[in-house]
Amino acid sequence: MAERRSSNPRQTFLRIRLKGEVLMILALKQLPSRIPEFCASHWLLRIPLAVVFIQQGLSKFPVTADDAASFELPYLVWWFVAYGELGAGIGLLVAAFMSLKAISHLPMISEVSDMLTRFSGITICSIMTGVIWISGPESFMDVILYDNLHVFLWVGGLYFALRGNRT
């Protein structure tokens, strides 16, 4: 018996629609492999974060007890904040340059740069936690909704603390 094609327009429409959907799914699955990988994208986060922390650290110099008192902080805490901000910003940039392929093949350079990135990220998180804490928000939602800059800086520090140079 010969195979008979249905002349029902609804079945024909469904067959064409199904073929179109299958082709679209195949095209969507191939799309990510066609987009070139930008493996230096961590610089787009690293540079602004480092610049903000270097700038904020430098703005606290010279470190004085009067400045610490204006924020109701002990001088020692203020000293760690100023040098921590400066060190974290410089650390992020130095670690990135250490991880470049030209020198990362040298012994221990890759490991040291990864640890420096992670330490800088932890320092950023610590400082931002202190800044958010000192601002005295009424609730966690106040921090999330109204303290965007500090939350973004905190999340950027957390990213580098967790990922290191494997970005």
C-alpha cells in the first residue's frame, strides 16, 4: 500500500511548524560556540574596583587620629582601613599583571598571584562589611535597596576572593 500524504492543512501546518522549531533549537544550541570567548573580561571588573579602592585609600592619607575620630573609629582601625583599601586596590592590579602569560610560567608566580587576588578580595569584603555596618542600616533590606554602591563593591570583592585568578 502506498504511503499517503495527508492533505489536511492543519497537519501540514503542524509539520512545517515542528521543522521550524527544530531548526531554531539547533541554531540556538550552536550560537554559544560561534561567539568568541573574551578571556580577559575580568579586567572589566578588576580595574574599576581597584581604582575605587586606590582612590579611597589615598584620600585617607595622611592617616590621622582626627579623621578616625570623625568616623568614631579607633586610630588603629582607621589605619588598617586606609592601608587596606590602598593595598587591596594595588594587590588586584599587581596580581593581574603577575598572571599574564609572559611571566606566569615562572615558578610560584601563578600561585602567588592567585593568593594575592584572593587576599585582596577578602580585604575588600572586610572593609565593605565595616562600611555598611558603621552606616547603621535599620534592616538588611535597607542595605540591599539603598546602599547599592557598597553592596556592589562588596560583591566585587567576594567575586575575587572566591575565584582568584581563575576568572
